[in-house]
Amino acid sequence: MNGFRKAIGAILILGLFSCAHHQKITSDQGRTMYRAKIQTNILAAQHAPYFLVYGHQDAYNRIGTPAAELDEQGREHVYVDSRRAAIYFMVSDFSTPKGDYSNLIYRIHFPRVPYSLIPFHLSAGNNGGLLVVVTLNAERQPVLVTTVHTCGCYLSIIPTTHLAQNSFPEGWADQPVYVYGETLPGRLNLSGLSKPKVLIHLRPGTHRVMNVEAVAENRGYSSSRPGVIQAPLLPIKQLERLALNGGTTSFYYPTGIRKGHVKGSLKPWESVLLGLFALDLFVGSDKVYADRGQSGNIFYTSLKPWNRSASDMWDFGRFLQFWGWRL
């Protein structure tokens, strides 16, 4: 019973602090659109999402490029350079009893979530990121859009109108979905869009996903329009080869107890408030998205320790089953 009370307390703390970030988005918070620079007609380029960033005047709200340097003492310093943007991608296939699917996985990073008490930023810390996964069926139609921070937090799974009704969780209703203070659509309508793109709205400060839309490609978001930034679409493996002093270093810790975590991404508030419940001192720290055998940790999406393996997003078929989806 005592353990149960602690669990409930931790969940309430998470809900309280995650919802406390809300501030009204005002007209003076500049908006900037990031879109992938299409260099080749590859599948990943065709479905690369648009990112609408609010508060772009603040460097910490800009999508950046992970980089490395040596400080004055000759120590390695890994950071996210807000002066240039990049969108990273990888492709991963998976199968279920119902069919074969392809995941187009996109990764972006920000310099930091600033420390703030009002509003309180639970996820304050450096080098945080976001994953957007577009799941295609065998006909190359988008059927799911999954968003999650690269710590495994704030997961949302949004179906599209291409997903068969018998693949939805039991009792699913096309109602807005509440994700720790953010309200997202219950389904994305792709009807009538010959080249649909996913548009992700990102809240300033915390970089939480605060809306997801389906839009027509280039409609109002031409690369020549002011306020639109073209970011190169780069293989995600490049994050393991950041230039440093004539050589390279990884964005992730290669060994030790933090193996597989993003360097410099410790989130003190999350560690203090949620670490005991999650049985993970580094809860909230951003991670590599890879097989646990290679990464050294699990990309879990449930805070409950007993759900760690079942909610691992790398095994996408089992991950979907855990969250009730029946693809």
C-alpha cells in the first residue's frame, strides 16, 4: 500500500508540474517554420514533417545542430548550436500479424529548456530533443504519427484516416487526446491531400508538442517565404560522429552508467522528483534511439519500472501492442 501511495504521488507530481508550463502564446512570440531541405527524392524526404517553432527570438527555442568543442581546460563540451538547424532521420521496418510497416523516424534537438519556476519547467536542462515517427503501411500511406521527447517522455500516438478501424485500441473515440497539459487531435484527416505533410507546433520554452496538423505540401510554407528555414535532412548516424579537434566524438556517452544517453542532458528536476518512482536516476535524460543491446539502455515510454521492456519504443510492434494499438 505504501508503494502504491508513492506511485500515485509521483504521478500527481508529474501531472501537476507538466501542466504548469502553460502560458498564452502572444503575437510577439515570433513563429518560424522549419522544413527539411529536399536534396533527393527519398521516402524520408517526402514525409519529413514541418516544425512550427514559437518564440524563435530566443536561441533556446531554435532547432539546432549537435556539435562538440574543447573548453579552455581541454575538456570535451557537447552542445546544440542554435545558429544552424538540422533534422536527422532513419528508416526502420517492422512486421505484425496484420502486415508489414515502415517507420520514418525524425529527430531534432534544442540547446536547452531554461530553468524557470513560474511557469515551472520540469524538463529544464540542456540538449533536449524530439522524435517524430511517421508509420507507413504496405501501400506507403501514413497510418500513425508518433511524437515523443528523446527522453521517452510525453508520448502521443495519433492515427490518420488511412488506419483501419480494427487497428485502433478498444473503445477509441475520435476525440482530442490529453497529453500532460497539451491537447492533441484524436485523428489526422488526410482526405483530399495528395502530398500530405505533418505540421508539428512546438511550445516555447519546453518544446512540448502543442498541436499536430495534416497540411498540403508547400501550402503557405514555401522555402522562399520569409520565416521559413530549410534544414538539411541528415542520416541519424551522423550524431555518432560529431567533428572534434580533427577527429570525431559521439553525441552519446559510449560507456559507463550513462551509456546511450545524450552528453550533457541531465535533467535535475526530473531526476529528483521522478527518479525514485521510475527507479532510474537519469529519468528525463535524452537517449539514443537504438536497440538496447547497442545503446546500453531502454527507450521506455512508461514510468512504471515493471513496464520498462514492454513499453520500449525500439521494438515498435510490441510497443504499439502495449499501448493498445492492434496493427
